[in-house]
Amino acid sequence: MKHILYLSNVGQRDVLYKNEIIGPENTRDYAKLFLNDYENKVSDLSIPIIQKGIDYILKKENTCHLSICLFCTDQNDEAYRHSDTVYMADIIQKKIKDLYKLCDDSIQCFRIHQNPSNYENMYVFYQNKMPAISKTLDRIDRVYISNAGGTPACNMSLTLHGTIHFGLKSSVLELPLEGEAGETRLAHILVESYEKSLITGMLDSFNFKGCENILSQHAKDPVKINLGLLCRYAHYRLLFDFEKAEEDILSLDGSFIRIPESLSYIFPNGNTLVKLFHKQIQNLRKKIEFNGDKTQEEKQEWYTFQRKILCEIALNALIKYETGQYTDFLGRMFRLQEGMLRLAFEEITGYSTEINSRQEPVDFNNFLKSPQGQEIQDFINNNAKTPVSFSKPNTYNLKEILRYYSLRDEEIKSRYRNYIHFTDKIDGWKSYRNKSIIAHGTDGITEANIEVSLAKRETVRKLLNRIINELDKEYPLNVFAEISRIVKENC
């Protein structure tokens, strides 16, 4: 059985005696008199507006469990207590029980002790009451809000916080004095506006998971369903869970996605977007084996694949930096440093730096045993300022090997000059990384720590853009920003 909640303010017109307003000049005292003499006056007492709302709900929902929350005034300020509706609320409770045979637990009454015309106070009052009401009920399937009674400040705050708290479950009733009851689109408009504000803020910090959680609630809206899939694709891509990202992009129907004019040169339509994002994720999901025995064509495919993966790491690092996740940013940068040095070694020598299941760098060891490998080790050991271990490939020995080749070969020097520059630049953050939670300590990382290693007028964005451009000039630099813009435009 559905559990329905009805929220209503109590106004001076909500209880009538012989179809007349009760004591308009002294509502509190007159309502108290009628309450004390309820049994004798009950047949002449009516609650037309609230009853109209209940009748509409019961007719629409058919069989349901109905809970009602009434909001009435019981002010502390003696100067205004004459207008309070607290006793009117008690009359309404009794009348509802008589008319609909509801039990006592089904009707709650909340008293407002402050000035009900103060917008700021009423905003806070209703903001606090909605979570409290939720906690008293096991389940709520649908919420109907009446803003026909009460002061303008109370009606506005009840409508606003009722729709914000209960979201898509809420609906605002229209209860005219004459004519049939109905529902307005106000709740939908308020929820949509609130959600758009939330989504915009989340997208500014690339919180795609939070956006997907909001959008997925719109199970009957194909536009928002597909926007949710697009956000989930971005979320899993940021997690490097390319398998799930591919599932989501393949589930997306691009015909429901409207492309902003500013991005139409990249994505002429939604279906093109799906194809391009799917192709990108396919490139990142490739399963390629690489070692010194592979053909040159197979090796070239591996190098291309590694460049794309490193570009994705660089984009990921940029987002971590721009959202203030500085420790995670450094983690990505040192992974990027290692990846670039491994790629340079593999492209130059044709040998793999991979470590097998027994933690053995088989192909790297084969290179070290070769005549050229022996020559390099001798040269480095004779010229290095500190001893170099070659037990496994690491950033230190790979950088020294790259320096060796750069000294001996002008073409290699020209091609990988920036690799050495970028990896040296990243080394400037090593002491901060080592003392942080991603290495050996618990120190926090600040933006100031990161800026220490940057040259004058250099920024992290410029540095990462240069790295990506060095690795793959055609790599999409702004893919996550583009997704954010598309979602914003469609919400």
C-alpha cells in the first residue's frame, strides 16, 4: 500500500462555522471556544479547503495510507497571539478523524512560535522540519503540498522546502475556494531549478558521480536518463574503469543529447558524440602484449597505446589539481613521470620494462645482459654521482639510461629532450610526495607546495598541456570539460 503524506499550513479561513470565518479579529480565543464545545458545534464546523485536498488525494491514490502534517501558529509574542491558529489546528484534527476515520498517529501538528510573517525565520523553520518529518515515517511514496492556508512567508517556505526535501515525490496542490482541486507544475519547476543548480556546481568540480545520482532519479525522462549515462561514463573514465565506461557509452542514445553550438564542430550531433567517446575508450581498453621479440609493427602499436594512456593520466592529473585534490594530483604526476621514462626506454631499445607475475623484469634484464646494456651500465656506474641499481626498471635508472642515449645520439637527444625536462620538473615535488599519504608520511599537500616547482608564469595547466602535446598532438585535451558543458546545456 502506498504511503502518502499531505502537508498543509493552517490559515484563518481553514475552519468555518456555518460557512463563516471564526472570529477574524480574535482567531485564537474564538477557535478555543469552538474547540471546547466541539461536540455541540461539530455539525456546523467545516474544513473546506483542507478537505478538498484530502478528497483529491484519496480519489487519485485510491487505496493508500495517508499521513497529514499541519503547521499552525502559537506565537510567543503576546501582541500577535490573537491571530494564532493553534486551536484551529486542533479542530481540524478532530474533524479529519471524524470524516476519514484516521487514527491519532496519522495526523501531526507542528506549532510555529515565531512571527509567521518573517520570511527568514520561516525559511529556517520549514528547512528544519522536513527532515524531522521524514524520520517519523517509515516510508513516503508521494507528498502533496498545500499552500492555500497560512501567511505568504509560511506558504512559500513550506512549498520550497517540501519540494527540495522530497524532490520528485512532491506535488503542489491547487485548492481554490470555488472549483475543483488540481496539481500545479510548481513542484516540478522548483525541483528542476534546484537540481540544475546542484548539477552545475558539481560539474564545476567534475563530480560526475553526484550528477549521475541526481539524473538517474528521473526514470521516465529519456533526456535525463541519457545525461546520467554520459556522466557515469565520465565518472568511470576518471576512475580508469574503462570497461564500465564502455558499457555506459554503448547504452547511451545520442538522439536525446542536444549539442551546444560551441561544440558542434567536434560533435555535429549526439550520435557522433557517442561514436567518438566509444572510439576513445576502445583505444584505452586495448589489450596489447609487448616484449623485445615482437615485430616492429606490433611494437609501434604498443607505443601508440602507451602514449594515449599517458595522456589520459595527464588529463586525470589536471582535474585532480583543478579540484584541489593536490595529493592525488602528485600521485598521478609521478605515475606520469614513470610512464614517460618507460616509454622512452622502450621506444629507443625495443625492450619491455614490464615485470612478470614473479616480480621479475625479464625483458629489461635481457637488455642489461646485451653488449649495449653492459656498456650503458658501465658508463652510468663510472659517471653517476650516486650508485645506480639496475635490479628493476625505475625512474632513476631509466632517466640515466635516457641521458646516456641523449649524449650519444643527436636524434634521440632532440626527440626526448622534453621528456628529461618534464621528468626533472616532476622531481621537484618528490620531497612533498614522499612525506604524503601516497608514500611514506601523513603530511598534507597544498597548492603552495606545488607552485614551488613551477617556473615564473608557468602553470600546472600549461605544463600538462605541453606534456600531452608532446605525447600525442591529436589527443582530446578538454573531453571532461566538454562533457560538463553538454550536461549543463541539456539540464
